[in-house]
Amino acid sequence: MTTYDYDLLTIGGGSGGVRASRFAAQYGARVALAEKSALGGTCVNLGCIPKKLMSYAAHFDADFADAAGFGWQLGEAKFDWATLMANKDREIKRLNGVYGKTLEQASVEVLDGHAQIEDAHTVLVNGRRITARFILIATGGRPTRPVFPGSEHGITSDEFFHLDALPARAVVTGGGYIAVELASILNGLGSKVTLIYRGNRLLRTMDHDLGPFLAAEMVKKGIDVRFDTVIESIHADGDGVDDGVDNVKHLQVNQLGRGHEIDAECVLFATGRHANIASLGLEKAGIAVRENGSIVVDDQFKTCIASIYAIGDVIDRVALTPVALAEGMVVAANLFQQAERGQRGLSYENIPTAVFSHPNVATVGLTEQDARKKYGTVKIFKSEFRALKHTLSGSTERTLMKLVVDADSDRVLGLHMVGPDAGELVQGFAVALQCQATKAQFDATIGIHPTLAEEFVSMRTAV
């Protein structure tokens, strides 16, 4: 019988890799985890956590303005970027320690260094050959940097979280959730922001009503949103040290055949992400990848090599931290939990998600377009209104809520929202959709008055 150093060797210390490793160890496996950077992966270090903290910071300017309508008279507000960055970094460092402590308590050995797969059971970590019965790849994704003349003067979301100062003028290019989130943060903190997108609708993969509504609200907040526009080139003035802030960038852009120039201190690319597979040794090990670099796996996250698995953003299914956590649980249970070995799967239906733009966006279930394709006849319930808070604040911000209902079964197929705290609100309704709730059951539920949430149980007339 072959003896291995470990039962499981995980490559990548992000949310999915840590969760799979921890539970595999709790099921009795001998586990090691290799990570060349800080524990916590993109979510903790360069994604969800710092983004949400900075989104909180960016809301205060509007909150101060809203307070006047409620009788508060405030002095001059001042924002200090360095304080926010220092406090954000301190919280991330604390979370890095929490992840490390969690793995230590689960008896998972952490290997500090780059891992490269040599064969079906062997991984090289900092020159040390380690064998494992199973290998799990959980290396996540990286921002995609476009290539055109002068693109080296731009930054990605990775660098955004380490800018030395708040840029006076910023151009964000992209139309997805990262673009609208970072544009909203910069705008809320005081930058003059231009959002450039080559398409004609933000959040194009979500319900078609959400992107146009969000764009209109972002314009109200002072963001210059430009559709059907591409950056042709960038050149920079300055002292030659391109730190993303101090030097002026001159962007040559093209909008519907009309070229002109935009000046900014910061150009931020939010044009997608790709699987982080560089120098992993996938080709040498014979692991199949798609054209976009993502790893091919089956329903139980097994690659074409029987002993090697992959989860999270590196497989390019649903790039969300909670999904990676769930995938990690499936792998750990199927490999090492005696009662469920080889039996657990994962459904990707009704996965709720939120976009922390200003205002927030949240959604669960099918878009109207997908529901019509799958179910044929659907009923649409939609409400757009000014929240009670803004009757006194004076803000013109509006909220959008939408339900997509199967006309035959009355089942609620999709629930969508643009408005304050949308993520907090939609999380609860996601349980209802998971339980296949009907519109009649929504209607029979008594609302909490006065709240935004009650609108989802009080919409009665299909549009």
C-alpha cells in the first residue's frame, strides 16, 4: 500500500481552500495547505472585505448630507485616506491571523511558498517534494489587464487597495460589479469619476432592468457614465514614477466613432478576471483547462486526473466566496466523511448575490429573460419608488424592486433589487426562493411597516 505524506494537500489559502482543508482535517484526514501569500485569498486581502469597508466609508458623505433634513447641523466634514487605509490594513491583518489560527486548531499544516504540481500525487513547494493521496487546487482568480498602447499606466483592483492617496480624478473602465463598486467608492470619497464601458448596459449578466436603473442613480451622484466607449491609448506626464495617483494620465477614448481625450490621475481597469493558474504545472500533470484557462472539473470537482480536484474561481463557475466555501465542503465530505463519501453534490440554482455599488444591487433566482426562456409565460411585478427616508433627506435616490413569477405554478422564480442595504434584504428572501415559495405565499405574508422589504410582499398587480 502506497504511503503519502498527507491525505490532502490544498494549493491556495483562500476561503474555499481553507474551508475544504479544515473540514477534511475534522473528518480525520492528514492535511497540508500551501499558500505563497497572505491567508484569506482575494476575498480577505483584495476583494470582499476591503471593498465593503471602503464602501462603508464612501457612504458617510451622503449620510452627512441626508442628516440636514432631519434637523442635524454638522460642521465641515474632512476625509483622510491614510487613516482609512491604515485601519483597513489592520483589520485585514487581524483576519489573516484568524485564518491561520483556524487552520492551526484544525491541525492543518500551513506550507509557506509557491506550489507546483509534478504528477498525480506530488507537489513541489519551495524545493520540497510532498506527496498526497489527493490534491486540491483552490488558487482563485486574478484581474485581467487589457493590452493597448499605454495600458501599463493603468491599475487593477489589486493595486487599488494599496493606492497611496485618493486620486482627484479617476477613470474606471468596465461594466460589471467590480467596476460599479469601485467607481462608487471613489466617487463617495471625493474623486471626480468617469465610468467607461464598451457595452450599452451595466451589469449585463443580471436582470435587464437593473443596469439602466443603477446607471441613472450613479449619474445622480455625480459619476460620468459613458457607454459604447473604449480607451484607445494612455500616455502619462510626471516624474516617471507611475504610482497611479500623482501623475496625470491622458486617455484617448473613442465613443461611437468620436475620439476625444480625458485627463485623470488614476485609470482603473475592471474588465474581468481569469483563473490563477500561472506556474502551477497543470500541463505537466496533464490537467485539462478551457480556452480561458479555467480548470475543467466534473460535478464533484474532480479534474481529469482522478486524485486532483479544483474549486472556486479557478474553475470559473460562480465566482463568489460563499460558493467556493460550499464547493470546498463538497470535496471534503466526498473524500473523507464516511457517511457521505462520494454522495454530496452542489446546486447552483438560487444563489443570491449583491453588488455594493451606490446604491446597492442584489438578486436571487432567474432574470426575467432567463425565466421566459425556461418557463415560457411569466408574470412580472415591479415597483419603483422614493424611500421614506428621502422624503426628509431631500435625496432624489430611488429604489427598484422586481419579482419574476411562473404564470403556471405561481412560483417566484427571481427577485431583484436596486436600493439601500439590498444585500441584507435579499438574503432573507433567498431562503423563500430556496423553499420554492409562491407568489400567493408572498402575498399572505404580513409586511413590516414601514420598511423597504414590505414592498416584496405587497406588490399585487403584474406589469
